Amino acid sequence: MVQTTAAVICGEKNVQLRTFDLPNISADELLVKNISNSICLSTYKAALLGSKHKRVPENIDEVPVMTGHEYAGVIVEVGENLKDQFKAGDYFVLQPAMGLPTGYSAGYSYETFGGNATYSIIPKIAIDLGCVLPYHGDYFADASLAEPMSCIIGAYHASYHTTQYVYEHDMGIKEGGALALLACAGPMGIGAIDYAINGPVKPKLIVVTDIDAARLDRAESLIPVAKAKEQGVELHYVNTAQIDDPVAYLKTLNGGDGYDDVMVYAAVAQVLEQADELLGNDGCLNFFAGPTDKNFKVPFNFYNVHYESTHIVGTS
């Protein structure tokens, strides 16, 4: 029997560090040593909401759940039925998105399955769904960042465009288009900027906004305007807190036109209203940031939905 120390959710705003014995694994489970787990805002939201969160069970006051879903480590023990797939000592990285109807996932829903722990047990359902991936590197933090980057990349694939009278969705951001990344100078935002510039489908223009000068400076130091220009992309960093009419100003950067793609990286009503106003014809608003309020609502221009084919997609 292995002892683990884990950060567990016991209720709303109630995260505790507990040390306890893990049960012996079954023939269809893996015992793993967690080496790295990157911190996601989704974990913070689960900690705030407790069982009010979509992925957190009702009985966490009796059976707390391990936090952390962006994790990687070393397999310690392999269940009898899995020895043709895994061996002790293998490095792994977890893909936590299992796509279950319940929404249940590592780091939110299970007593012994999470990354903010010294040891954890990966259950049969995650293994059967192919969520335990081999990792061939030595720096486990890189492996942990695979999950957030996959979310960012997924968002770029989920956006879509249309052609009038052709009833098919053209998936992805618009090639050679104008992309606005709003509230996008944080850690996930930096990944989004990087992928937009270096990914397979490049816009001609990228505008990154935030209201925090330090975050914008940090983003620009990591991804300079000159580097984007080398990839054929015009990049602007804009502090909208210093502008009286952010929408009008951002449109001037695109020759007075609206944007083909607008991605929103903060669940803030004002930012979403800006995003709506920035959309051009056939513009796609991608709401990446998940709110904690189940009744979070923002006005949206449905005149433009009908006459300009503007549309929304949600990703995370």
C-alpha cells in the first residue's frame, strides 16, 4: 500500500492538503508517481464552486476529490491486465479530457485520480479511452503543458466560417484574415499568440489586447512584433485601458473593417461586448474563457447574426 499527499477539494472554497493510503490497484489500473502538474484556472474555479461545478461530485464532504489534471510522471505499478501495454518505469503524460456525459475528469471528480498529489491511481475508464500517453522527454513540465496547449489548438480548429449559399462550415480561423485576441496576455494567451503566428493557418493581422501593462510587456518580450513579421504576420499589442473607444481603435488597425476571428480569454461582460462589436462579416467569436456564474449573460447583436452571418463558438 502506497501513501500519497494530495490537495483535495472538500467543499466550496475548501481545499485541504491530506496524506492518506491509496488502495491497492485493480487488474485494470495504474499506480503512478506524479512528477509535475501545471496549474489551470479551471482548478481554481472548481475549488471556488465545489459541488456546484459541473465536474465535481455532490459528496465531496464525505469523499474529497484530488485536484490537478495537467500532469505527467512515472508509472510505478501496472495492473495484471495491462502488462502488455505498460511497464513500471515508463514515463507518461495524461490527456484528462475523457468526453464523458457526466463531464467527469481527472482533477475534479475522483478520490484518487489527480495531478496535485505525490501518487495517484489512473482508473480503467481513462486507460480504455487512451488517455495515458507515453512521454519520451526528460523535462516533465513540458509534458504537463501539452494539455493546455491542446486546448488552445483545439480552439483554433473549432472556430469556423461560411460561404453564402454553401451550407457547409469551413473549420478553423480564416487564412490571411484578421484575428483579435482579447484579454489575451496571460499564460494561455501567450500560447494562443504563439500558435496563431507559428501554426498551420496564419492570419495576416493579429491584435492582442489586455488591460495589464505588465502582462502585455511580458507577452511582447516573449513574442516580439519583429518575430511575427518574419512569419508574414502583422502583430499589435494594445492596452485597451488607455483607449477611450477600444472598438473604434482596433478597427482602425484593420483598415476600418471588423475582424474575421475574435477570441475572448476572460469571462468579462465588457470584453464580450467588445468582441461582438468587433466582428466583421462572417466573423466568428470564440469564447474560450469559462465563467463560474451559470447565469452569465451578455447582450449580443442578433441583427448582425442574421444579416452579417456573425456567430459564436465556445471552447476551453
